[in-house]
Amino acid sequence: MKKALWIVLGLLGALGLGLVGLILACHFKPGLSDAIAEKLYKKSPKQAEEATLTEAEEAELDRLSVSDLTGEESGDLPDEESRLLPSDIPVDLPDGADAPDNSAEPASAPPAALKTLEDYGLSQEDVLNNLQEYYDDCYDQLAAYKGESTSFYNVVRDSMLGNQVLQSYDNEGYRSGFMDKFMDDYKVDTCGWSVDEEELEGGYILIKHNYTR
């Protein structure tokens, strides 16, 4: 019994001395503790292989481009501005309503209201009913200024008579109608003459004249 006790005490003493020596060695040689830790906690070959495989996969993922991951070219990806264009925003329309047609031409302004006889100080009594009445009225108004430069107007009953007046200037019928007589009476050698027409309310045609000597 005593012998066994001495053996146990001897083992404990040897273990204690070894532990003390190890502590002292680690204190004076710090690298020794790292070697021991690496020895104690070294991964198994299988664990190391798994760790290496995971790192390879991560490297492969980092290497892949956007086109490899999505199947689309990076240039085809919509930018932030194009995704926010108003034309891409859906608009809910009421049932039966048609989408607005943006290509339609803007509505033109309504035509200006026609002037009346009264706007020019005229009345029904001033309306001329045939071409001869027009010739006579032109001679009278020119003669009132004794051949000096003037502007005046008269009015005929409708557009048909107005066209006849214009035609008389095209075929020079107005010369025999009143102009030759006027120029002879007032000794006019040359003159300037212009005519313009304006439609009035009621279908009347106002004829404007400008005479210069």
C-alpha cells in the first residue's frame, strides 16, 4: 500500500515538474506556444479541403461579370432615368375612354367676324347692282378730287358682280368703262391705280381703290 502511494506521488511530482518546465519554456520562447496551439487545433485534411473549395467558389463568383449572372448585356440594363420616364408610367383610364391622341394638330383659331356695311358708313342705298353702276360710281368719286390722288371704296351686291369687276381689270374693260373718259376730262397723262376686294357680312363685296397721279 505504501509502495503504491509512493508511485502515485512520484508520477504527480513528475507531471508537475513537466508542466512547470513547459510554462517556463513558453514564457521565454513565445513562438513555442503558437506551435503547440497549431498542433492541438490543426484542422483535419477533410476540413482543410472543404475550406479551400469554398474560397475557390468565392473567387469564381467575384470573377463572374453581370452578363454571366443575368444572361443580359450590361449595356442593355436600363438606367435610372429611363426607368422613370413618364411615358412608361401606366395610366388608368375610365372604361370606354380612349387614350388621348397627342399627334392631333392643334385647333385653328376661328375666322374673324366679317365687317358690315355700317362699319364703312354705307347703307343699302349705296349697294351697286351691275357693272355700269360700278363704272359710273368710280368716275364720280375720281372727279370729285379733280384728278388729284385719292383713295375710295364702293360696294357691290355679291361676289358674282365682284368677279366681273376684277375681270374688267384683267381684260382692260375698265378703261372704256370710265378711266379713259376721266383721264381725258382732267388732262391726266399717266397715273397709278390699284384695286382690292373684301367680303362683308351679307355677301356684299367692298371694292377698295387707290389712285395716284
